[in-house]
Amino acid sequence: MSFYEEAKRRTVLVAGQVVPDAARCVQCGICSFNCPMGIDVRAHAWRGEPVVNSRCLTCGECVARCPRGVLRFERLSIFKEK
Ligand code: SF4
Ligand code: SF4
């Protein structure tokens, strides 16, 4: 892996967070069920709050498994590129 790729990967790990679109969520719980860290993603989706949990690996399981496309990754502004 090149330096650039590695730096990019780390930036995503540090600066990425899962953000829900609450209006689309049907509360099926698939996201919470598939989270390897046991984070209750559904509860975040219900409240429309980003998953701000230090245990989140930004592995993408919840994003990939949600049948409604509710979840997406968002980069935190502190690492915004110029
Ligand atoms: S998998 Fe998607 S629709 Fe189901 S509870 Fe989670 S965010 Fe909501
Ligand atoms: S990105 Fe992975 S660790 Fe983070 S909430 Fe989703 S499934 Fe859990």
C-alpha cells in the first residue's frame, strides 16, 4: 500500500462516521444485528443521529446491510481537504 493510500485509509478510520437518514428507516434492526461491535445503530437511525461511538470501526457492515439505504459514511469536517 502506498503512503497516500495508507494515509487515506487512516483518515477514513479516524474521520468517518455513519450518518442515518431517519425518514427512510423502517426500524428493522438489521444494522444493529450485523454490527460486530454491538452498537445499536438502529437507535441512532431512529433519532437521526450519527454513530458517534468510539468503538465504531467504520467497517461499513451497517451501511452495506441496510435494505433501505438509510446509512452512509460522512467525513468529519475537521479533516476536510482544501
Ligand atoms: S437496517 Fe436500515 S432500515 Fe433497518 S433499522 Fe437499520 S437503519 Fe433502519
Ligand atoms: S460501521 Fe461497523 S462498527 Fe460502526 S456501527 Fe456500522 S457495523 Fe458497527
